[in-house]
Amino acid sequence: MSIAPEAFGFVRDLVRRESAIVLSQGKEYLVESRLLPVARAEGVAGIEGLIEKVRQQPHGPASRRLVEALTTNETSWFRDGDPFSALRSTVVPDLAPSRATSRRLRVWSAACSSGQEAYSTAMTLLETPAVADWSIEIVGTDLSSEMVQRARDGRYSQLEVNRGLPASSLVRYFERDGAGWRVNAQLRSMTRFSELNLMRPFPTVGRFDVVFLRNVLIYFDVETKRDILRRVRQVLAPDGYLYLGAAEMTMGVDDAWERVAAGRSSVYRRRKDVL
């Protein structure tokens, strides 16, 4: 049985208000598949029962779980490949000379989900000669408290490690953890994870040399995209690099960025004539 239009409208408005993600018509199947397990966990009768509980407790845990269920996306190791190759071959070698004195590099993995992007970045940088033995910090953030905790734990099932993780990386950077795997102490020492809602003012996060904001903007309307990109510029080093997803671009959204080639992929940098 399909979700009722009124119920879909309520969910759509709640998710838009809390995360700025737009659930367009035709996404009813997604709402049903994501929310039925939440309803069972909350001990209520289906999606209608879940919505009624959220109406009664608009700021309760059920409301948060509903939003998180619809804003958590699938991820994989070294997703799309080329961005990480470019990080090693082009981006980091370009940044390294101006940071040779401090020997420090900071990377932000925004909307990090369960941590695969952040840990993939850590593995890539450990194998990048230009920053060998440097102090590297990778900050992963996500709207979902559950995903942040999963990323902190760094524990993954065999099925999850099979999604893009090379066997050589598994042997070098992971340890057996029961029937699954856990990232080793070296990767955990390079990473930290916290909750952050991209549509709200960023807390004091410091300045980053590289920002991964991949496959995130596609879910927002133009004004929200523009606002997020503006605030990302404020925390990115003047010569820093921004990664977006292959289907995303800044053109027509925030012209303060320019697109540049990096290996076989593209990245974005702040235009020199923009403060």
C-alpha cells in the first residue's frame, strides 16, 4: 500500500525543514522503504503511526530517526576512483610546497556517512610521497548521529569492505573484528568525526586545505547550494581545493569558484579575484 499523499507531504516538509533535502514527487517508494524499519523500531503501526508519534513529540528521538533515515546515503571505498588518484598525483603535490614548514594538512569529508570516504582519504595520503610523515587530520561530519558513531567505530562487515576496498589496503590498514573488519590504529589516529548539519552555520572547525563535498549538493535547492558553497569558502584555505560529485558544479550557483582539471577528474578552487 502506497504512502498517503498527506503523510508524504508531512515527511517531505519535515525533511526539508531539518536538512534542506528536497524529496520530490516520485520518491514515495524511498520514504516507504526507509521509514518502515523506523516504525518497527519505534513500536508503532506503520508509517502513519510513526508520523503520529512525531506529531506528538516533534523534537523527540523518533523525529530525528525519521530525518536520519531519509538523509543517509550509500557509500563505498575510493568511490569513483579518479578523485583519490588526483588527490595523490595532483592536488597534494600542488599544496605541499607552501606547507613545507608546518608539514600539516587538514581535510574535511562533509556528509561522510559511515566513514568510508574519510578513511579512503587517509589511506591515499599515507601513500602520497609529498606528505610522507606529515601531521594529517581528516575531519568527517554528518547529519546522522548513527553514521557518525559508525564512522568513529570504524567497523565494517565483509560485504562493506568488498565494496571498492583493494585487498592490499585491507591487509595493510584493517584488523579482523569478529566476522568483520576494523580500521587500524593508524587510520583512527588521523581521523575524527562529529555531527554537523550543512544547512546551518558551521561551528568553529578551523581552516581546511581540501574539502570533499561530493554527491551532496544534488539534494538541495539552488539557494541552499549557494549558501553552503559560500560558507565552505570561508573555511577553505585560499589555495585549497574543493571536490564535488561528478554530476555537480558551481556554475550558475556560486561564481566565486573556478573549475580546474586534476588528473582525469575536476576540482574547484576559489577565484583569485574573489575574497
